Amino acid sequence: MNSIAVFALFSIVIIVGTNGQTTEQLIRSKGFPFELHTATTVDGYDLALHRIPGKQGSVPVVLQHGFLDTSATFVLNDRSNSLGFMLADAGFDVWISNTRMNTYSYASNVIKSLGKWGWTFDQHAYLDYPTALEYVQKQTGKKPHVVAHSQGGTTLLQALAYVKLPISKITLLAPVVSLKHLKSPLLIALYKLNVDVILDHLPEGPFAPTNPFLHSILGELCKRTPSLCDFTLSAGLFGPTTNLNQSRMGIYVNHWPDRTSIRNMVQWIQDARAGTMKTYNGIAIDFASVKNEMQVFLGDRDYLSTMEDTENLQSVLKNATIHRIQSFAHMDFTLSERASKLVYPQVISYLKN
């Protein structure tokens, strides 16, 4: 498939947003209690924290989603197969965080002259993470554990390199620390077609605006033709997988992709072209300065966090324990039901001990 065809397919999917059950509905449908909390950043963004409250005195865990995603990613499967539910059943106080301006977070207090969309994942790292973690600590009286996927893991490392955060234990699922050996046909197509240059000339605004009507149509299409969505969610962007339940593809695509800012998309495309994770102003992120102990899970079929780019990760994150999961691609860590057997028990055991 040539790059133009790949980009066209991505464009079809990216114009749709979240429909179907909300994160609250997904949580309540499995018999769990639900609380909505809002933490406001210093620059005026209201971050939605979706809580599955634990018993009095239980240990808080913050779950952070990845690129173009929402809190729903941790509760999309059944009670025995979703990380959010498994942590709650294991006795944790679960807080699922949403980054600025996705479906669940908003900007009621942003200074008008700055606009709502003038940000990248740099602000996720330096402003969103401290806000969410400090809020949870204040509410519970305890430093939370953090489990972060994809961009959520990247920005947590970025934050830890420069900001002191109230964190107990850390687990990263498929963090992206380099794009030198990027294999994603869609992201490669975006930088080869200079889409970032085009986007950079547009007014500040959302990338991937929601459209419930189109999204519901796509969800039905994925139920009827799972292979289309399987390509988009796996081989086209994140890596080939045989781990996603084909009968649930319509559910997954009802929640992914969500929206981000145009500027954030520009930053990802520019980093892909450079092969290095940098800040928006072009400074390479100093991942090696992160000294926190953590466990990191990587997949050998991941097209974003590739085997080649993570081969020497242990020498960069010297206090990390690295786990490589065979036949796992990027989205398998949140969407695959097999993660409940191959990944989540290790996550829970590490957080408990």
C-alpha cells in the first residue's frame, strides 16, 4: 500500500470521535462505583479524573492513556480482562486520568488570548502530570503508583527528567523513547508527505474532531469488516497483532482515535522525521537523567516503540526492569485480552510488593 493510500485510510478514521458508552457507563456496567473528579492546571485546563474508589486506606493508582486516547482504553474489555477493573478487584483505588482537551477534559479557565489548542505533549509532561498526581495525593493522603501507556509513558519520563513528582511505583507500557527505527506506515507517510508543514500553517485547533454520527457508522463497519479496523489499529500505525478480539473491533474504534491538538500532531510528525523524541522547541528529551525505579513492558511487534529503538533501553533507564512480551504490538497492552494473562498480573504483583 503506497503512502498516499495509507494516509487516505488514516484520514477516514481520524475524523471521527467517541461514541457509544462513556467511561462512566463502562465502569458502572461492570458493577463498580464511579466518581468524577476535576483537577485544574495552572494554565487553566480542567483534567477529568475517572475514579473507581477503593476501600478506606487503599493504595491509589493513576492510569494514564496514550496518544489520541482516553480513559476508556483501560476499561474497554470485560471485568477480568481490563487493567482498570483488575486493579480495582485487586484492592487498589483506581484513578484514570485524561489529558487536556480530549473528549473528557476541557478548558473553561484558559486565557482567551492563549487559545485552547496551543499545546503539545510537553504540556502533558510539565503541567498535566503534576496537576493530576498532586490532586490524587491530596485526595488520598498517599503518593500514587502510576501505570502509563504509549505517549503517557513518554511524557512521564519527560516530566521526571525535569520535574519532581509525587509518585510511588512506576509501570510503563510501550513508552516511546526513540523513533530512529520507526516502522509505522501511517506515521512515516505523514512526515514524507510533509503533513506537519501543512498543519503548522493552520490556525491552532483540534486534530481529529469528534463526529458521533460518523463514528457510530465506523463502529458498525468494524463489526462487519474487522480487517479494515484491524489494519488501522494495528499494522497501519502501531504494529501487526493477532491479539485483538475481532468481535470487539467495533467497540475499540468507538473510542479510538480521540482528539489532540494540531500542534501536538505536528510535534509527533517532526519527531518521527528526526528519529528523536524532542520538545516542541527542538530540545532532545534527556531520558537518561531519570533515576526512578520502574518496570517497563515492551512488545516485539511494536511499530512505534520498536525492538531496535528499545534494544539499549536498559542502559538509558538504568533503574528499570525490562519485560519483553512476544507477539505484542503497541495497542495490545491496553486492548488485548491476552494482556490480562501476560502483562497485568506482573503489573499488579509489582505494585503490591
